[in-house]
Amino acid sequence: MNSSALLCLMVVLAQLWPCSPSMQNSRAQDTVQSFAAVRRSKRDWLWEPFFVTEEQISPHPVYIGQLKSDLDKQDGNLEYILTGEGAGSLFFINEYNGKIYVRQKLDREKKPFYTLRAHAINKSTKLPVEPESEFIIKVRDVNDNEPQFLDGPYVATVPEMSPEGTSVTQVTATDADDPSYGNSARLLYSLVQGQPYFSVEPKTGVIRMASQIDRETKEQYLVIIQAKDMVGQPGAFSATATVTINLSDINDNPPKFQQRLYYMSVSEEAPVGTTVGKVFAEDSDIGDNAAMDYFIEEDSSDVFYIITDNETQEGIVLLKKRVDYESKRRYSIQVKAVNKYIDERFLKEGPFEDTTIVKINVEDADEPPVFTSENYMMEIVEGATSGSLVGVISARDPDDADSPVRYSIVHSMHLKRLFSINEHNGTIITTEPLDREIASWHNLTVTATETRNPEKISEANVYVQVLDVNDNAPEFPKYYETFVCENAVSGQQIQSISAVDQDAPAEGHRFYFSLAQEDANSSHFIVKDNQDNTAGIFTGKSGFRREEQFFFYLPILIQDNGTPPLTSTNTLTVTLCDCDTEVNTFYCRYGAFMYSLGLSTEALVAVLACILIFLVFFLAIVTIRRQQQQKPPFSEKMEEFRENIVSYDDEGGGEADTEAFDISALRTRTVMRTHRPRKKVASEIQSLYRQSLQVGPDSAIFRQFISEKLQEANTDPSVPPYDSLQTYAFEGTGSLAGSLSSLGSNTSDTDQSYDYLADWGPRFKWLAGMYSSQRTVGD
């Protein structure tokens, strides 16, 4: 194919699809490039792309272009063949002239190009006259897709009062058309709804603030954005998106009271902390921007205070001090509400606070009496006579009625016994003398009651201190045990003494010690005052004799420093001891006791020896009794039968086994008892049982039992040849059944009669039925 033919082909293709000037320029350039390519390789099948417009619909195949070899003489000797993508289905070629056609509508968005191969062969020889060449058919785009907003729905938030031009958000639309060809995918954004508050950039889709907006006016806006392709030219496709824009709050509004004057009231009986009323300042802002604090101004009395309820943003006025209707009946306070968080950008618009006036009226109430003091301190000297004045209390009715008051003492019958109060004037007196040593303080609870309204009662505490007088003499703090040896020397200290006093002088205790006048001239002992509330007892001579005097009784005089001073005589007992180097207090104490009984030392030793012997004898008796208690049971029975019990571990073979053991082994004693016939067990049991029901230990059967045992002991050759003590156990009237033992029974069951078993009660009913003669044959 020569270059002139190729150029002709491209010109023909250009004429088939008229287009805009820009497209014509583009195609002209493509034609020139193809021509140049052919010129570079004249004999190569290197083809520039063919173009076909998508979405083109025709009842007949649409011609695309023509392939032609320069060896084609137009004599029908050459055949053109097309292979590759869509060959034969979408595309086909006229085998005689090389013209290519498209049969179906193509969609560029599904497949933008197709790669095919061209062949030219000689019909006669079936040999190629040109080498196989590959070429491309491009699907040229048309505007057949609408723009789409794939990221919707859009929601954005911007602070209220944002300045003009503030970026809010960006919306983006997409177009499936070819962005590199024509204007099919070139989009243009515009604002359909949202003026005059918002604007949109046409090329980028960025939404911006067009003016300042107040959230308190409207806090949400719906903005509609439109996107058009073909740069908005007529016939372009378009799509819209809705953007929800919320305005976030800023603190641009101060709090405002809806009332410029509030009226409240409080009873004079209300306790501290009572809620008087509430105030409220509205703030158009929300959240923390609406948070506020309340303050009270110009309240010099400091009677009320206010707190903020963080949930409702209300100011709660509370009572800080008790109010009195008679003292002040009306209060006026000024309350201020101030934002907690202030935006400095809006300070120029004014202070973010507001004030209001609150007027509070005090309501009158019937109040209980009021004491002149909550606590009264009174004093009285101990020992004061009954009716002595302790003190006076006073209370009054604070109301205008000024009701009379009646006084009384409550809460303690003991205190009522010691004190009384005049119910009209509040005078407290004693009803009996008080003793400070028993109780130095008395706590009284006194009430004042309105005469006209007994329900109105007040209480006051009265503390009565009992003042001390010197009415208790000093004495020894304990009993002193004092000992002195016979060989003591003169001037030897044998005891240190002190004193106690129940009184409590203001300057403290001071005691003076001395011997009583009647013993002051005695030369046996000396009292030395140490000037520190103690004294020492010293011997006044050397050598003492117990034979002359065993005890010494020293009268000690103790004087206190009270006003007037009191003196007491306390006796100190000194015991004389027989000792070498040191005093054995135990020996001295009990030696003195025995001496007081008139016993000598030898007698004391004899008494102790007797006590020791008695203890030894007592322990021996206890030991013997314990051994007797450990004696094996049934000892009397074992003595009675005089038989040995032999234990075997051999297990027999039952009743048929007659060689299990030799019965003679049980009779190994060399001396055997003489056999004495026994009474019939049955008759003996019957007679003894019937007799024992009416007799006691002193009856004839008991004497018979002893006689038999005594005869057995006298005739038994195995007993020792001297007198011995025999012990027997007599059961008396024991069980109703008596003994059921078969030992000693020398009769068979057929020889005995068991009819007496029927008399033994319900427990032996079954046994009587088995052995009594009255049982039936069926039994």
C-alpha cells in the first residue's frame, strides 16, 4: 500500500465522522502522524489506530475504515482476512476490498479499544502477499454518563458566627466518561439551595460560608449542590447532592433574668440551710457555654447565700443564719448570674452577666422561750444545808405576746432528788447536802415552757460544781505489814509510810506525821517526817524479845493542811520476828498467828507434821479406790463358779466338729470344788421374782442369800485358813424378767413349764408364745 493510498484512506475516514473544529484538528494530526509512519516503513503493516464512536446505532453495519495493499491490482486476486478481539462478531472486513465495518453498538466504559490483526493472501496460492500486521480500533467517547456523588449523604459542622469564606466541607462528583477526550467528564459545581449563607467553588466543590450565621436563629441548614458535565454547556448531564450543615455553639450570649424582681418568704422557725426560693437566668447558648454561677451582692447581714444547680442552671437561695421576725421582717438582696466560660472574642459586646433583685419577707411564728444563755455555770459549797441557793436561770417568750414561762428539771430522778427549781422565777436550790467526794459536778437539764402553748419548750444545760471543804481527815493509803527482828539495832528503818486525803485543796496536799502523845515518850520506835508527804519508821533501841512482847501498836498522827486542818490517828502494827540476817515475812506472819493462838514453835512444827501425815493418808485412800474401780467386771460371778476361762483362737467346724477342743482343758486346777446340787433354776427364778416384788434389803430373802454365801465360804476348801472379807452384789428387785441364763439347768425344755413368762409383761409376749404350754399347734 503506497502512501498516497493511505492518506486517501484517512481522509475518507475523517469525512465519515464530522466533528467539532477541535476534533477535526485532532484527526488531522492523527492523519499526518499515520502518513509519516507509512513513510517511515513503506512495506510494514504498521497502522495507526482506527476510531469508532460509541453508542452509535444504525440498521446497517457502520463503515470504520479500509485496509488495502499496494499490491492489490483490483483484479480480485487478493483476499483480506481480519482476526483478533471481536473479529467476526463485532467487526468484519470485506475480503475483496479490505473495508472494515462494525455490526453492534459499542460502550467505551466497558471496553475502550480492541486489538486486531490484518492478513492479505493470494487467493490462488493461499500465500500471504503482506506480512501479518496488528492494528487498534479505539472507541471514541460520547457524553452518555451522568455525574454521581458517591460519598453522600454529606454532613458537616461549622461554628456559628464563622467569618465569610470559612471552609465548611467539600463535595466531589465523578463521571464515567473519558476525562482525556472532550468535555464529557469535565464537571462544574453550582449551588442550588443555600444562598445567601453558603457558596461553592465551581471547580473544586468546596463549600464556604457566605455570611455570618447565628445558631440561636437557626442551627441546621440543608444545602443542595449540583454537578454538571460538559462544563455546564447545554445538553450536559447533571446530578445533585444534599449537604446537612450544623452550626456548633459558641458563647456569644450573656445570661438574662426573665424577672427583674423576685419575691420570697421564710419563716423565722426555719433552720439554717432551708431553701428560701429559686431564681433563673436564661442563656441562649447550650452546654458549657450556658453554664453560669450565681452570686449575692450587697447583703451586709450575711443572712442568705446562693448555690447553682448544675442540672437546671437555677440559683437556689438558702438560709445562712436564723432570722427573727421581731428583729427584722424584710430583706432585699441583689443576685448576679455570670457565665462560667467566656469567649474573649465577644467581650467587646458587653459583660456576660445579669442581675436581679430578690425581696425576702420573714414570717412570724410562735417560737419557744429563749434562755438568756445556752449553758449556765453555778457553784455551791459541799455540805450546804438543804434549801441553799445554787443559782437562777431566766428565759422569755420572744414573740410579741410575751407569754409567761414555767421552769422544770428533767431527765433525772436522782438530780430531782438533789435539786429543785422554782417554776415561776427559775431559782435553783438544793434539797439535801451535797458531797464533793461522791460527785464533784452535777449536770442539770432545765426546760422553759410557754404557759399559753405548752408545746413550745426550750432546754438549757446547768452545770453545778460542788466546791470542796476540808471535811476528810488523812489516812493510810493501805494496810502496812511491818516486821522487826529481835536483833535489830537502834536507828534501823523498818517501814516507809504515806497518806491520802479525799479532799482536794487548791494548793495541793501537805501531810505532817508524828507519834501520838501517849506514845511519844516511848523508846521503842521513832517517826521521822520526810517533809514530802512520807515518813519513815525507825527503831528506837537495839534488841527486842518476843517473850516480852510479840506485837507493837504505834499510833501515828497525820495532819493535813486544810482550813481548818484535820488530824487522824492511824495505828501501825509492828510484828517481832526471830531472824538471823533477814526477815522471813512468811514465817513471821504465821508465827505471829500461832503466837496469838498461844502456840509455841514446837507446837507449830507438830501441827504442820500432822497436816502432812493427813495428806499422805488421804492420797493412799484415793489410790486404793482407783485400783478397786479398775477391778474386772463380774468378779463375784467368777468367784462363784470357780472356773477358769481359757481363750482359744481356733475356729471350729460347727456343731458336727467334736474335736475342736478338749473340754478337760477347762479343768486344769488341782483342787476341785465339791459338787453341790443347785436348785431348779425355773422354780428359783419364779419364787425369788415374786418375793422380790414386795421385799427390800432387810427381808428374809436377803438374809437367806447371805446365809448361803456364808455357808459356801465356810465349806470351800480353796479359801485361806484365816478370816477374810467377802463382798457380794445383790441385785434386789431388778428386771421383771430376772435371769434368763441356762447355766446350771439340768432339765430339758420338755420337763420345764414356761407358763410364768406370760406374767412378765408385753415385752416377753412373743417368748411366752413360743415356750408356754398354752401355745397352739399352729404356733
